[in-house]
Amino acid sequence: MGNSSSSPVAAPARRRHRRKWRSTIFRRLSFGCIRPSLEAYDEEPWPEVEHEKAFLRASAALDVKAPGDMLIAAPPVPSLAYYTVAPRPPAHSEDGALYAEFIREYPEYRLTWIVDSLRRTDFSRLERTGETYVDYMGGSLYPESLVKVHADFLNNVVLGNTHSISNSSKLSVDCANEARSAVLSFFQAPPDYTVIFTANATASLKLVGESYPFAGGSAYVLAADSHNSVNGIREFAMFRGARHAYIPSSSTGGFDLAVAKNLLLRYRPRNRDLAPCLFALTAQSNISNSKTPLGMADYAASLGYHVLLDAAALVPTSPFSLAEHPVDAMAISFYKMFGFPTGVGALIVKKSFLAELRRPWFSGGTVDVVQVPGNIVTLSAVPHEQFEDGTINYLTLPAITDGLRFLSAYLPFLPLRLSCLLRYLTSSLLRLRHDVNGKPVVQILSRRPGRRLRSVGQESDVGSLVSILFLDPTGKIIPNSFIEHAATRRNISLRTGCVCNPGGAAAILGITGNMEQLMPGATLHDMEHKVGRELGVVRISLGLASNFDDILNVIKFCSHVANSQTREVMIAEWLQSRDPRTTSYSMSPCPR
């Protein structure tokens, strides 16, 4: 009739045994195998010992009791045997001098030295491969220890499909429940929240869009500076006769708060029971680097809106609390937070909001009884099971629990660290000049940090990316395809294009008018032909494992673009790689 499912209550003895074993292997995650006490540092002569002690105290404060007596363990504390005292300067003497200059300008960066230690242990493959990775907005890099610990776990247990009552199935259910509790704890969710595991943040947003009870008189309000997965919900709204309205983007992304409030007031629900309204808030833009004041969620809720938060770009580097901002639902992707596993996201949602959603179909896993032939269906009594189609990704869910523990140890340091790196990067890019005439090499389109951070725990007013255009000595925009090709040849992983955010891209590129003139059936090629150039930006985004070397390598690459001789070499490489039959762009060597 429906699906058999294993009991959510596991045998206590088996559960305790598994937790003890997983706790043991988790202590190998990135920090080494020794957990020293505070007293162990009393005789160490290094000046950063006080920072290490502070880290111990902060780590101890992260112990949180979760439902079902599960303990979300405090992150293990690093062994000094693994670490040097401070961020290690680049080996090259010239680079070392630049690093010293950077530290003089941003001495607070040294407070994040623990992340440099992480870089040398869990991300050493970056040095081995010579890759400079600056596409964290596209996906974070996984720590090697997380993958090893998860592989060890899988090699020592038997996990089965959760829709059964066997021992292997019960263990999978245990792991899934533990992962749900870890997610709720990480985001400080009140008891009325639950977690629905999905394929990614996009699937979470789609789940809300397809299930939301849009009707004639309803409205869907969103910002122009939003990901296409947020834009796509408008199709569900229009299909059911609801209106949709965009909050216009400023020239630097985001939106004006007064304009947003007026629009929300205009489209507010008149009868929430008959015609509910949905407000989708992008917490952080993936192209303009703007952060939206989360008070906008509270304002929309006060007007009667349901609030859906796209937090995929925010939570990898910024703490977020559902206790402080109790939105109705929040979409995230775990690979953007800590790199592994891919293919798993989550919708963290109020149970009361779930009760108002109506799926347009049912499937295996979502039901208790199905009449066949007939039209009777009884959904699962467990709220989250009604929305998890088929079999959840039960083999990877234990890695989510460990990944959240891992990230919780470093997240407090990231805003300060990445703000220092981003400030140095943007100021260096703005100083770059072409060797032939002293004209600027880049134009920065995204928002730059305003408030300077001075200590661990402070939050930045923007994200950790920069969207730029490269200019030739005449001031003409250099095609992004050339920049991406040249960067790839030099082992730099960055992103170009509109990065799935056409509204934000149009705003910061100054082509909103062209966007408004689009006709049905228009293609990207049509729009680029009308504008007269390739569209999009070059996006450099920082994250968990970013360090000064990455920033320096990006600056060196941009300096090569500024130098007429090295630029001509890169142009020749690019032209040789292109098929003239499939592209309408060309770039001649710039005059000297």
C-alpha cells in the first residue's frame, strides 16, 4: 500500500556504540589526534599561545545538547605538533615582503592563524597541484579529513535503505536523524522547525514554489538581485494566477530598503487564508556581494507574508540564527558550506508552514497508504517525510553531521579573515595600471567592504567576493572568455558570466534597460549582439581555505594582463584555442 519505514527510535545500546565510534574518528578531523588541555600551553614561549587558549575556550562553548540526548560535540582542539605559530609567509623573498606589508596593514589577520594551519593540513592538495582556487561561491573545497573520516565510517558499518526495519535501515535512520538534529543545532533553530533533505538549495526552493498555495490575489515578491532558482518560483505563481513583483536592484546590487518596504506594503496579503503571499529574500548576493539586512524578513512577516530565505551564499562564511530571524523556510546547500557531500541540500522549515503547503504529487517515501486503482492517498504522518521524495541520500548524511562540526570550529574566524583578504585584493586591483599609458586594468562592480573588522566574531557588511571587468589600455572591456582561458592556463579557478543571477548582473553592468527590452525567445547571443560585447563579470570568491597566497596569485595574474608583452602572449594562446565559426568576438593585441 505505502512504504514500510524503520522506527525513528533506535536501540540505545547500538546508538551509544555508534556515537562513541564516530566521536573517536571525528577527532582526527583536521586537528590531529591530540586534544591538549589549557595547562599544556602554560610553558610554551610562542606569542600566539593566548590565541590558542582563546580558541580552546571558544570551542568548549560550542557544546550543544540536541534532541534525543545527542551531543553535538565541541570541535577538537588543534595540536601544536601540527601547527606553526602564525600564518606562514610565502617562500619567495619578494612575496615575503608583500606578505609583511599586508600584515602591517591588516595585523588583525594574524588572529585567524588557525585557518592557515588548516590550509596546510586539510587543503595541502592546493599546493601540490599548484591550483589557486577562488570560486568558493560556486562550491567550497572539501577538507581531506572529512572525506577520510566518512570513508572510514562507511567501511565499518552497513547502511540500508531507510524504508525498511532491518538493522542496517535503522542505522541509516539514526544517521539521518542525527544529521537533522545537527542542522537544527547549527542554525539555532527553535523546536518548531524540522529539516527536509533535498538535492541542493535549488531543489529546496523548488519544493516551496511547487507546494505554495498561490491563488488569484496572491503575490510573490522577490529582489531583482536574486539567483535564478529564486526567480523560477514566479512560474508557479503565474500558473496559479498570482502576481509577482520585483524589488529593483541598485547599481551596486541589493536594494534600497525604503523602496523594498513600499513594494512589500503595496503587495501585502489582504486575506492570508484565501490568498497568501510569499516573500523570497536573498540573504547574500552571489554576484554583487551585497548582504540584505535580515530585518527585512521580520518586516515582511509583520505584514503577513510567508518568508523564504535563500541562504546558500550566506551561511558558508557567516553565522546565522533562526532563533534571531525565524523565517518560515530557509534553503541551503552543504557543498557550498564545506565541500562534501555534493547532491545534498536542505530546507529548514517551520512545521506550521509545512502544514500550509500542498504537494502537486506524491511518491515513494511521502505516503502511508495509496489506493490503486483509485484516488485515495494518505500522506506520511511525519512532516518531513511528506516532502522527501523517494529515498534520501542516506550514505552521505553522516558526513553532514561531521561537516557541521568541522565548520563550527572555523566559522567564527572567517568574516575577519576574508574581510582582510578582500580589502587587500580590491585595493591592489584598483592600483593596477597598464604599462603603456597608466590606465586602469580593472573596474570593480560589486560592493566593497565598508566597515573594517578588527576582531574575531565581528560580522562583515558584505560578502567575500569581487565582481570585476578587465579593461584594455583604451578602456575597452576585455572579453571574459579571454580572462577565463588565460586564468585556467595559469591554474586559477575563477568564474565568469552572469553566474545565474541575471537581475543582479544587469544592475551592476548597467544594462537593465536592455534587459527590459528582451523579446520572447531571445537568446544570450541575441542580447550580447545587441549590447555589443560578452555579458557577465569575472567573479573571484573567497572561502574556508583562502589565504594570502591565493590573493597574491590573483594579483600577479592581473598584473600579467596589465603588461603589454605578457598580455599579447595570453591573447595569442586564446585566439589559437577558439573556433572562429562559433564566436563573434575577437581581440587584437593592444597598442604599446
